[in-house]
Amino acid sequence: MDHRLASYLAEKRGVVDAAIDKLVPPEGSEPDILHRAIRYSLFAGGKRIRPILALMGSEIVGGRYEVAMPVAVAIECIHTYSLIHDDLPAMDNDDLRRGKPTSHKVFGEAVAILAGDALLNLAFEIMTSESTLRTCRHDRLLKATGCLSKASGSFGLIAGQVVDMLSEGKRVDRRQIDFIVKRKTARLIGASLQCGAIMGGASEAEINCLALFGEKLGVAFQIRDDILDHEGNSSELGKAVGKDEQRGKATYPSIMGIENSKTMMNEEIVSAIRLLDEFDDRAIFLRLIASYIGERSS
């Protein structure tokens, strides 16, 4: 990873972690087991790419990153809830996430389900709290809330998860995989930049450009994830490899092969980076993130 990007991500991850710690109920809050489960998954070692993208979305259009922080924390809550539910026995039945036992393995299925539910609700509680309403413009908050709700709901993340599950073990075509990846992964990544740009006071053209960049980045991210399931190291990834093939998952490598999938990923990255021309040097870290996505090993 480029040292400039590594330094930037470490700095922003620190401020995101501090905000999550402040805005999420502490352990010991009743019911204690629920809040321990929430914090266990939130602080299990995620890279915070989505909330950092939200902060970048504000900064790149001339806003302060602080105005996007409630949205950034909300996005990480939604992302974490989706991972908790994705790991459940009724879905992907995973035992490890980021090298640690998954939530249902530690707290039981019922608490894991409820922790995910609580995180989804907490996201919108944070975005509409009194402290957020005091410090952020209400019209921008309303627009960002609508954007995030749509990206997370039955036309976004959840739609992708449903079709992903229904496609297991079946013959699928490119159109179905496009549907799964764009909704399950790309929509929320696109919405991260989109919501950050909204909070930073971006124009509609800037918002749309950053949202499209984010969706292309999300597609590339998922392709790389699928390739790593074939070629990656389980100790680096923090989870078992080869599970996609075992479960008959619908992925780009499963219908296109590894090399064609790599070609597609690189094309998405190049196409995404071209969208940033209008932002000049302000987009340096977005360009670096796009390049890093194609080479990451975890």
C-alpha cells in the first residue's frame, strides 16, 4: 500500500473508531449481552473503508469531515449488522470473521440476530439524534438518510443478499451476478461517498459522480474478494478460503474464470478513476484507494 494512503487511512480510522466508541452504547448498558455483542462485532478489526469514504466524500467537495461523521458511523453500523446476519447458519454459516469467531459463535444465534437488528436501528438513531440535529443541516441529513435507507433496503443490500442466497448451487448468468454484486456490495460503498458528499454541500453533479465512482469501486472490491477466496491466504484474510466454490456461490470467477475476472476488476478501477478528473488533486486519496483495491491481500 502507498505510504501516503496508509498514513491517511490510519488517521481517519482513528477518528472513526473514537466516534463509534462515543456514539454506541457502552458495555454494561442493559441488556449487557446485547451491547457486548454489538461492540464485539463493531471492534473486531474492520478497515473502516465505508465510513472513511463518507468522510472523504465531504472533504473532496470542500466540506469538513466532521459534518459527515454521524453518517459515517451509521454506515459502519449498517455494514456490521449485514456481516453479523451474513455469517448466520441460515445464510453463509461462517465460523470466522476477521480472524475471530463470528457473533453467533460467541453469543448464540438469537443474540447475534438481535445485535444486527439493533445496529440497523442504531444507525438511524445516530443520524437523527439531538446532537446530530444541532450540528448538521437538516435538509442534508434528510437527503443522506433517504440515500442510505435505499442503499440498505430491498432495492439495495438486502436485495443482493436474497438473490445471492437463492442463486447458491444454481446455474447463473452474468446479469444475475451483476445484480448481486451491485446491490449487496456496490450500493453501500457508493452511498458512503454519496452521503458524505451530501453532508459536505456538494452539487448534484458532484454527488452523482462520486456515487458512480463508489459503485464501480464496490464492484472491483467484490471481484477482488471473490478472487481472494480462490487464491488468498486464510491467515491473512481472517476467514476460511474456498467456501464460495464449496457452496456453489454465484461469483464472477465462477462463470468468467480468474483471469477474466481480474481483467474486469482492472477495467472497473480504471473507469472509476477516470470519473475523478474533475476533482483534480482533491481526489488523490480516492485514486490511491481505487488502485489499492486491486492489489489488496486481505
